[in-house]
Amino acid sequence: MARKLNFMIKSNDFLAIDLSSHDLKIAQINISPTRREISNLVTQSIQNLNDEDISKTIRQILNELGIVKPRVLLTIPSFVTITKNIEIPSRDPQEIKEIINLQASRHTPYSREEIIIDYVNIGTYRRNYSKVLLIIVPRSLIRRQLDILDKAGLSVERVTFVPEGVSYIVSKSLRFSALESPVGIIHLNDGFTDFLITQKDKVVFIRNVAIGAQHLLNDRERYESKFVEEIRKSLEVYTGEDIEMNPGRFVLTGAIDALQDLAGILSNSLHISTDNLSYINQLSISEKARRVGLSNRHLSFLDVISCLLAHDTIKVDLVPEEIKLEKDLKQRGREIIKAGILVMTAFVLIYCIMVSKIYIKSRYLRNLSVQYKSVHKEAQELEGNFIKNQIVRDFLSTRGFSLEILAELYEALPLDIQITYLRFDIKGNFSVEGTAESMAGVFSFVDSLGKSSYFKKVETRYTRKRKQGERDVADFALICSFNP
């Protein structure tokens, strides 16, 4: 026994709408923390209505249901599309998309500007080839339905492809995902039937049959054999295209409550096991919606229900590119506005924080000033006394230092050297000029000063020999610095 499906949807009011047939169909899922089910199913004939009247009808239905600004999916059935199974010489998704954009017009009498295309990637074929199910729909049809919904005050979130949603929901419902062989799905609707082949929750082949539940219910003898023959022909077309292996099982679903014996007829004719699947009993549907589904025996609501339930999983989106671009630009604009608001808010918060900190610190400083005003004068007097003491201490620490320098210089001075010039400054630079009887005396003097603890960096600026009377003497000049 297959389990009931319970899918997560993100919005409380979420609608799927079908405008392609003579009957308008609307399905609603209402989500709350304790409720997650198909809450409403609505159908109404729009066969003889113009576009303006259809918009008014939709508005009236939404008003009666109390729905305001819902998320909306527009569903597109297979009979208004062209589908082709083709092979693309690439495995890269971007390359596949570009090749399909170039080749799509070859598979349809329309020009490229007159169609909207998308595809289902079936999988890798051979080495570098991909099998895809190409989906082509006239742009004018999509634009007309979008305009009708726009006049009804609805903004469409996505344009979904019904066979993809039906394939996914039936596969999940009956747990076909684990099967290696494909499964056939025969979805019976009012005026047509979808022959689908699905594998791993993915539709891989579609053929539309122009016989539906209404034909079989009104004239069973005339259409039953034709219907069975069309199903057999669809299976032959699938086999001839060599897409995948033949299905090992068929499922008959949709408007089948009054046609339960049709599954047995198909089993005997196709020699493949065919079972009935009542989606009304299989999915989570409210009692109110269940009564609507059961009261319309010729209609299948599985198309709108499945696209709602599989919304987060199905890939095909037939929204025109210009509308996608417009939505993308609006979304980016909203994001830029949000970013600007966030930045301005951040600046305001930072400014408020800085102002509050400055205010708090200024108050604290003012309080400190008031508190220590009485001791400020005493602190100034103490500071003045401290500076005086420091000056006296520095004077006492250096007092007599010049005499010590002269005494050290005298101790290092050889007897044969006469000092003619002596100078030092407050920066600690010390220079000596004099005359020696020999150069050896000068070098001895320099060496003695270098060993002293009072001098450092002793250097000879110059030495010059000259005659003094009949003697040879040497004039010299030294520079050094004090070592405090």
C-alpha cells in the first residue's frame, strides 16, 4: 500500500491555475504549523468567455475563497506544446542550453522569437551525448494567459509543465524511484490523455492522445478501441525512438473513478500490468476539496495538484525570458534598496553609539572636574615642587663632572704633549687640539683616552708635522664624546 504524500510548501496561500482547457481549474494548498494539505479545488467553465470575463471570474473565485496576494503557478498541459526527444553532443548544462536555443526552431513551424523553450535532461547517452526532452510552447499562448492573470490581480511565480509534475508525484507516491526499468503513466483528463514514460522520478517521453474521459464516458463503444489503439501506438513510438528500455508496468490515473475497468482492458491489450491510481485517495486532500474532485468525474485535478506539490523539485519553467529578466531586475533593485537601508541603519547605529559614548565620557569628565577641583591647586603646587626638586637633583648629579673630566684628561696626557685648545658643549661633544714632540705621543694619547671610562668614540681629526725651530713637532686634533 503506497503512503500518502506530504510535501513542504513555503507559503500559506499557494495556487496552481489551469487556463488551457474549456474548464478553469484552481488548486490551493494552505500551510499552517498543523495543516499541510490540498485545501480547495475549484472548476468553472470558461468555454464561451472572453479574456476580460475570465479575469473577472478568477477574481470572483479568489474573493469567495478569501485569498489575497497568493503565490501562483500557471500550469501548461502537453496538448498545447510540442515535445521532442533529441540528442545533444555535450554534457555541459550551459552548452546544452545554447545548442537547444540554436536548434529549437528546426523542430517547430514557428520562428525562434515566437516560441518559449525548456527541456528535461534525461541523462548521458553514449560518451559525450546527452538525451533531452525538448518542450516548445507558443509565446502568444503564454503571454495571453499571463495577461489574463495579471488583469485578475495575480503575479505568476512560475509557468510549469504538467507532465513533469504528474510524473514526479506518481513516482513518489508509488515509490518508483528505486526501480531500474521505466514506468508508464496514462493520465486521463477530460478531452485528452497524456501517455508518459517516467524513470527515476523524471519524465523521459510524452505523447498526447486526443481522447479523454469525456469521450469514453459519453460514447464508450466508439472510443474505447480507439483509445487502446492510441496507447499501443504511443508505446510503439516510444520503443522506436530507443530512449530507454520498455516499461515494465503502467499506471492509469486522473479521471478514472467511472472507468476503473479500463486498466484491465489495457493490461490485456498491451500485455503489461496496468493498475489504477486514485490520486484523490492517495494525496492529502481536505474533505471539501475531495467532494469537488469526486463530483467532476470527467475532470482530473492531478495536473494542478501535482505542479503545486512538486513545485520545489520540477525544473521546467516556461516563463518568457523578458519576464524573467524583468523579475530579476526588480529583485536586484529590491536587494539594492535593502542593502542601502541596512547600510544607513548601520551608520545611524554607529553614530548613535559614538554620540552616546562621547556624552557619557563628557559627563564622567565633568563629574571628575567638579570632584577634584578642590585638590587641583594643591596638585599644581606639588607638581611645581617636584620640578624644582628634579632640577636640583640633576644639578647635584652632574656637579663636579667637568673637574673629573679635566682630571682624567690630565692623567691620560703624556709629558711631551702641549694642549693648545680645549672645548666641550652641553651635548657631550669634546674636542682637543695640541702639539706633540712625535707622532707616537699622539697615538699614545688617543689610546689612553679610548681606555678611559669617561670618553667614548675617540677619533683623530688630523695630524700634521711641522718645524718648530730646529725640532720636528706634530700638531693634532681629537674629537670624542663624554660617557656619562
